[in-house]
Amino acid sequence: MKLLSLVVAVVVLVSAPAFAQSVEERLSKLEQEVRALRAENEELRKQIGVAPAPVEAPGPPQEVKPADNGPSLRVGGFIQAQADAGDRVDTRFGDDHDRVYLRRARVNVQGSFAEEFDFKAEVDIAGGLGSASGVRAQGTDLYVQWSQYPLAHIRAGQFKAPFGYELLHSSTKIMTVERTLGMDRIALSRQIGVQLAGDAGRVAYAVGAFNGNGTNASFNEDEDFLLAGRLSGTLFERGETTRWTAGVNGYRSEDGDAAVAPELAFANNAFAGTRRAFGADTQLLAGRLELWGEILRARFEPADGTATRELNSWYVLGGWSLTKKVQAVARVDSLDGPAADVRTWTAGVNYFIKGHDIKLQLNLMRTDDEETRVLARLQTLF
């Protein structure tokens, strides 16, 4: 009955001659009718013993999303402006000159679309750790992934091969300015290939087949694929401040002409033969303390029958949160190879202006050969 009365009032007001009433008068009468109907409604509630209708406070605007989880698109990236000075502590540095440079400057587009597919396309337009002239641009992560089942994600394109915890951990979130020399020399970095991965909560795995020729190399120099795999899990967890995790990984490759570390002392740093690697790692988070440890071993068996060569690496890394914004860091790492044995000690501090989104890092690196280098980085994510 109330609804009918309201409809009748609206019809009467709208149908009145335009010359008889102004728009303001019509709206005023309509508001009066609404107020009268509300008063009548409250009176009827009192008569039948029903509590007055609650008045809801206006809430925040609601985000409207498609019912079918439609496509999405996100644009982001980060910049790592860096400076270093001192000695050339390892072969990653082109010389011992003091300098200021862009370590990384990346822009990426990520998104998802129908049938549980998502993608990432990222470009790095900075230089690198070694000395270089000019600004180069190259692809980093360029892949598409089918993610319908948590235990079986299928990824194809260019991305980090599943080997080496420190490498798989984003450079924007590691505790030191640079990763260890052993990780750079033994791990695989980004490769072009296909991967199957899954996460069951406390246990995760990833296995993949790759060309094995490195970043932005769309060819395969032989008839075989590089095979890599990783298994990791949470051994103990209590709340958000205590967690113990561990992982193992490995890879195997038949190489025709692969670029390898200079510490192996192969001619022109090129290798042909069978390459195998193994690694194990563990991480502990206990309140303010965070500890990482990892060992890597790679074995190179030349196809020409010459002597097998090995690279062995390990590191122990610790961080202690002095405050919510300040973290002290210390690390010792070692790389042993036929041409060089390098042990490096690193001490540093991280200042989180806004978490990892905006932070300052300062490291002092010193080798057993008494070479010292200072590195500073300003990082911002957008």
C-alpha cells in the first residue's frame, strides 16, 4: 500500500502541467510525500511492536569486480640507483674505479585473463654490475602461465630457472646489496623454456626444461635441453615471526658451446660437455633474527676427455632488526674454482624508509686478499 501511494504521488507530480508548477515545487512536494510515508511506516512499526529500522552509516565505496574474474592489468617496476668505491673485490666488477650508476631500472606489465591465465612482461633499461657504456634494454621476465590448479602451474617463456634460493629471491628483497659470487657463477639465472610448478602449502616444487643458453637467447646450441628442478618446504612454523624452511635443487645440461664462469679457466670461458649442479639451502626466521645458509656445487665434464673441473660455493647470511626501520646485516661467502678461490666478508645496514618500497642499503665487502669495496644503493618500487 505504501509503495502504491508513493507511485501515485510521483505520477501526479510528473503529469501536472508545466506552466502550473516549477521543477523545484514538484521536488518539494515529492520530498514531503516521502517524509510522510516514512513517518507512517515508523508509526505502524510502533503499533505492532517492531523496532525502528536501523539507519546505516555510509560505508566506503565498493570496488565493482566482474562476476567471472575477468581480465586485469597492472603496471609497475623499480629503480636501484647504486654507487661503489674501492678495490675490485671479484671478477664481476669491471675495474676498481669509483662510480655512480643504475644497477637495475625495470618496468613491467602483469595481468590475468580468461581461463585462469596470467602473464608478466618486464624490461630492464639499466646497465649491470660490470662497467658498460650507454644504456641497454633487454627483457627479463617474459612469460605466460596457466594457474587454474595450485598443484600444477604451467609456465612458458623466459624466467628464472628453479635453482638457487638466493637467486630466486627477488633482488628487491635480499638483505645485501649484491648476491654472492658463487650464486652468480653457478646458478642459471633466466632461461627460455617451460616449467611445471605447484604449492601445497608447506611443500612446493618446480621442474623445467630450458634451452640453457641464458637470457634472451632463443636458440639451442645442441639437441638437448637443460633440465632443472627444486623442492622446498616449511619444516616448522609458529605465527608470523617464527619459521624454518629448507630446499634442495639441481640441474643437468649437455652443452655444445655454453658460456661459463671465468673461475673455471676454460678457453674463452666456453664449455662443451656435461654440466651437473646440486644445491641445498635453509632459512630461519626467529623474531628479529633472520638466517640464511646455502651450498652449491657444479661439475663440468668436457666432451674432449680433459680433466673434470668443479665450482664449489657456500654462504651464511644473517640479519638482525635493530628497530622496525633499521636492520644490521653480516655475511661470509666462498667460491672455490680451478682458477680462483675467493672468500668475501660483508657487513652492512638496511634502512627501510617505507619497507622494501623505498629503502637504503650500505655494504662493506672485504676479501681474504685484503681488498675492500663499499657499495650503497637507493631502491624505490612503483
